[in-house]
Amino acid sequence: MLPQLLIFHILSFYSFTVKKVIKSLLQELYQMLGCTVYHLLSLAVLLLLVPIDGNSQTETSTAGRIKSVVFHSPKFVLKPGSVANNFYYNIDLPKGHIAVKDFYAEVVDEAGHSVPLSQVYLHHWVVVRYNQRKDNLSEIIANGNSGMCDDGVLIQHFALGSETRKTSTYIPDPYAIEIGNPADVPEGYQEGWLINLHAIDTRGTEDRFGCIGCSCHLYNITKDEIGRDIEPDYFGGLKCCRDKTRCRLKEGFKGPKKAYYLKYTVKYVDWDVASVVPLKVYIFDVTDSWKKPENPTAVEKHQCQIEYQVESCSADESVRGCTHARNITVPFPVDGDVIYGVAHQHRGSIRSTLHGEDGRIICSSKPIYGKGRSPGNEAGYVVGMTTCYPKPGSIKIRKGEMVTFVANYSSVKRIGGVMGVFYILVAETSPKPEFVLNSTVGLRL
């Protein structure tokens, strides 16, 4: 018995993903070769000497120069009905000056299996860049995307929610998002990244869809995070499903705590100014309160509220065809080509559309609703969003152009805490004819 215990102690030095691979290898050797447990112990000791990153596993893509690395967030533990809204600083990412081609994430359990939204609802995950002072690690300055919101709102470079598994996020050649450029980091600082993860365990809940919609009455919440009374007309949203709150369970339901991870995959190439065209990230929020200032010298502020409420169009919930529309019109800050676009919306959404000043459609994105039970196809959930990949150079936005964003939801029922966000990638420079990476990053269908 002692050798087996030693093997499991050695395996404890590794992450759960590496541990699973090693255990599988040892079991196969035992069955195929008839190894004794002492032989297996010797092999385990040798494996311990191999330098392996315990938080990631690396595999090189067969697509030319593209590399693919898998990482895991720190473990988070949930009990039925509970909420985690965690911030993880100094997360693992590929080192050096690189060009990101794809960033994909999902919730997995300790065995590495995908967890369905019907068990753990992934409200959102966002990845934010910051600069951290080397001689005072507590001093952090956000180094966000290129716009559109002010005051540190929606500054992420990468983000999705429940739709993460069925939304294509690859970036076509020769484009990519540039990170790790030393020129972007002030002297005395270092670049860092954080993940904000918001997840809700809906096992045994009284109203699963009410819980993921953050309905306040199900969380028994009357005050916000800093102790202020929540407005009487605020019936659902982030204020009510904050960290460590718990959604109402069915009477008598009991279930165990479970551990989960956010598994995220980064596909990238080494930065090469001769073959990669950098993209800028712009995020529109339909709650943006921007108004053209009367004084031409005044600063234009984009104050984004992130979420809003949709009131029912009728007291009779059997009524069909009710659609709620919310829109904003804002000036775009630069000239550029739109290379990619996708919206983020919640359950009940119908579509989101960006229009140019002349009324043309820049991009339209619709929700994909699941129809089954398996991860990525959960019935009733938004499991994906359609995306736009315009032919490079075919969709241009000019500096100062007034862009209109329209977000549509069904208003058959009242919905709280919905979001209308549109994420686009813009190239401010055109690629040279010889810019080719000769690679393809696969779509997730």
C-alpha cells in the first residue's frame, strides 16, 4: 500500500490536467506490460523530475506557425445556488511579444470535463490587461482596450459569457491582437493580466432561469455591495447576484460543494511586424449615455451602465411578437477596417446590429439558443452568438462617423439585468499584399 500512496503524493505536485495524463499512462503501462507497483513508482519519480508547468499544457498547432496553450484559473468552489464573482490577478498567458489569434474559455470540473450551463451558468468571463509597478506590486494601472466606454468600464480585450462554446473567436490572417509589447509598458512597470469570472451554480434552484437572470427576489437581496438600498424598480441584475450570494433552492434540496476551473485556450504566433497586422478592440454599450456636448471644447464622456431592464409589453404573457429595442448613436474615434464583430446578449435576446451613418449594416449578431442537454447545446440558454467576418477592406468606418447600435430583446416577459454590448476588431492600417501567415484557426460549430 505504501508505494501506491507515494505515487499519489508525487502526482499531487501536478495540476489536475497533468495528473490525469500521468495516471492514465501509469495504468496503461501496468495493464500492457505487467509492471509491478515498484516499477510504476520509479517511473512516477522520473516524471517528477521532468519540468512541467503545472498550470498549463502546451501543444503546437498543425496550422503553420500557430501555437496553442491551455491554462486553468485557480479553483473555485460552489454549493447549490451559490455565486462566484472572482478576480484573479497575474494569470498565466504565453510569455513575450505575441500576436493572439484566438482566445477561448469554458468552465470544467476537476476531471477536466465540460460543465453544462444547467449546472453552472457562466454569466461572464473577461480578461483585462494592466501595468503593475515592479517595486510596489499593489500599484496597478489599467491598460484597457481602445474604447468606447470611459471610467474603466468594459475595458477588456477578451470576453464572453454563456455563449462561449458556440461563438467563433478566431482572427483571420494576417490580423491579430498584439500583447506583450515592451513599448506599451511604462518604465518601472510590468504587464499583467486578470480574469473576472462570474458563475452561478443552479443545482436544485427553485427557478433556474430566474437565478441566471439575477432576479432580486430569488436572492433575497435589498442592499448593494456597499450597503446602499437597492432601488425599488430594480428587479434584477448584477447588484443581486454578486459574489457569495445564494439563489433560492427547492425546499429540502441538499447537494455537495463542487470545485470548478475556467479553462482557457490561447492560440497565437510570435510577433512579427512584417507579417502581422495589429487590431484594436472597441466595445459599444447600448446603455452609453453619450451626448454631443454643446461646448465644442468640452470632453466627450461615454458613461456606460452595462445593464438595463426590459419591461413587458403586455400583462398577458401569452402575447407574441413583442420586441423591445434600445439604441445609441455615437461617433467613432478612428478610421479603420472592421475585421470581426460579435454581440453579447442574455436570454430573451433577438439580435444586435451596428449601422453606419448612411444606414448600412456594419455587423449584425444573433443569439444561438440550445436545444438539448449537452454542454454547448443546453435547451433555453444562449449558447452562442453569430459573428461577422467581413472581407478585409469591405467594411470601413471613418473617424467621426456616427455609428448606431440597436439591441433587441423579446418583451413578452419582464427581464432584468440584460446587456447589449457589441465587440468589434478594427485595423487602422491595411495589410501589405505579401502579408500571409499561411494558417487557419478552426471554427467552433
